[in-house]
Amino acid sequence: MEIPDGKLDEISRYCKIRGISRAKAIRDAIEMMLTEKSVLEREKGFGLWSRKKLEAGKFLDGIRGEWGAG
């Protein structure tokens, strides 16, 4: 992994203050990034429905009604 010298110095200072290795800091950063991405993806999916003013029961009844309409 290639990290610019300036950033590597910042990471080293961060790790020294917290008493962790650079490898641990990088693993933690990757975990945080992946967790955040996962949350954002879930929110994006629910966001499609977030502005809909639906009552779940009525919505499901409507869909179920379509099944028998054929």
C-alpha cells in the first residue's frame, strides 16, 4: 500500500497518541469506511420510499388485491 509521506507522518502521530500500530489504525479506518458505506447503501434504498405517504396495511392490501384481479 502506498501512502504519501506527509500522510504517513500524520498516521504515525495518531498511532503514537493512541498507542496502536499503523496497521491497526489502517484496519480500523477500513472497517469504519466499509461500515459507513453499508449504512449509506441501506439508507439509499430506503430513501426511495421515505417520501411516500403510505400506510403499510393499505399498501399491502392494494398489492394483494392486484394478485386476484387477473
